[in-house]
Amino acid sequence: MRIVLFCENKYAIDILKPIQNEADKEGGNDVLWYIHKSKIPTFPYADSVKWTNSMQEVYDFSPEAIFVPGNIVPYYLPGVKVQVFHGYAAEKKDHWVIRRYFDTYFTQGPYFTKNFKRLSEKYGDFEVLETGWPKQDWITEHRNDFENDKQELLKKYGRKKIVLYAPTFSPKLTSLPFMKEALTKLVKDEDVLVMMKFHPLTDQKWCDEYRALAEATEGMVYVDDFNITKYTLMADVMISDTSSAIYEFLLLDKPVITLRAISKDIFWKNIQEPEELASAYKTIFTDKDVNSLRRWVIDNYDPYLDGNVCHRMLEGVRDYIRRHGVPRKRKLNLWRKYTSIKTFGNVKRK
């Protein structure tokens, strides 16, 4: 099967890499990565996989399947266009917007499946298959890989637990303007190492301010790294606001504290003022209600932590092709076509 792994943004790379791994494991698949040059100037797997910046090359490759963890994929590309999502942030309205670019949605768990099946019945031009989220295959395989790194850090700084501060970048939602004093107090009063890992789109002003804070504060580390997953695996607690990274952390069965999260449904400890952080931390490991809510998320948002998500995805595409054949393109209105071409350019079509 000819497969395109479609990366418009950096975060897509780690989501899609497990599909490459599964395709290689199966054998008989030809995989091409599309890397959107303006947003991804460097590709970490450039020397080990087949990839391109050229949409014309993607078109000429004539894919049978295109996996997309974003909102748009060129309608004129052949292949089953599969939405695999960039996270679990169901509270964000655009998570449920149907833009008509996709032939099928591969959902993470029962909560998402129920809602997208309802939307599928409404629109009538896409299918829904529950598979789990591809990034979880990598997490399952590597869950204990960083334990030695964690213990070395704790020993180096003389601390007992790691707290990961991972705020969103959105100016309207981020906790960055409010958390410096609360985090400093937490480090001072509790036996914790605070690691700060910010979204790639975070305003440089905040990156500079928190990097300076970490350099001046014993027990704080500013992480200037692309991949957050390593640090979610190492951390014992996450502090955030309204970020999709929260759900990845909850699925590891670990506690989360947020400041003024806007989510309609809160499955963690949410505080309204930074001064509440210290008391929230003291109770977070023993709060039975919060633990029960976290269990609900695991069961309903993504229970597929078995390492076989990408296998189900490849099988799901093959089944779609058996029933429908390989689509040559998607039928869209003029506005959607224009948006697609404006974002990714046009191609010479056969």
C-alpha cells in the first residue's frame, strides 16, 4: 500500500511516526512523508525515511492512503484521506468542525466515536472507525525508557518528584502571566523538581522570562526540546491550563492541576487562583474523586493502550479500499477548494 504521512505542523511528526514503524514491520508498504516546509524547517527523520516538501511529488506518488493529524488535506490528492487527530482536546470547538476533507475519521475512543458517528450521519460523506490514537503505540513501547533519566535528575537536584509545567500558547488561555510566583513557592515548599516545557508557538517573551526564572531558581529546569512526551513519561504531576497535553498525561494515569481551564468537563483538579497551587498539590495524590474522573477519561477517551493502534489503522484503510476503492479526490465547495490550494498550492494533474 502506498501511504502518505501528512505533516503540516511539527506536532504531526511524533503522531505519525508509529504508523511508519508499523508499515515497516508489516512489509510491502511504500511510505512517503509530506513535510510542510514553511512550518517545519527541519525534519528529524530526514536521513531514515522517504520524504518530500513538494505537493507535486505527493500527487505523482499516487497514494492509496493519507494519514492527517491536522484540519486540511488537499482535496485533489488521490487516496483515502484519514483524520487521525492531533490530540484529545474535545473542549475546543474546532475539534468537532467537519470541513469535508476526509473520507474517514479514525477516533481515539468511545467518547469521540459516538460524537463523530452522529456527525457522519448528518453529513453522509465520511465514515468513522474507532482505532485509538497512533502516538499511544510509541508511548506504550517506551513508557519505562526514561526512568533512569528521571532518577538521575532527582538525585542531581535532591528532589523526590518531578512536576511538569506545560501551559498552552494561546494568549487568551495560557497561565504563563500568572504562575511564576506560585511555581517558585512550590519548589521552595515541596520536595519537587519543576520542569518547564512550552508549546513551540509560545510567545518568545514568556520563553525568555521563564528560562531566566529557571536559571535563577534551584529546583527548576527549562526544557528547550521539541518532544514533550519524554517529559510526560518522566513527570509525576502536570500543571497546565487549557492544553491538549493534559489528556495525554491523564491517560498515563497521573494527576493534573490546571489554572482556569475552560473545559466544559473537568476530569482533574482545576484551580481559579495561582495561590491555590500549593494546597492543590498537597492533596492531588490522595483525592479519590479526581482519581475516579481520571479513570473515566482512560476508559472513554482512549482505552487502546495495547500497542496495536497503527495495526488497526492500516487494516481500517485496507477495509475501506476493499469496499469503496481508492478515491481519486474529494468533492468540495469552491471555498474549501480555495482554502486547500491557498494553504498547499496546486499541482499539475493527470
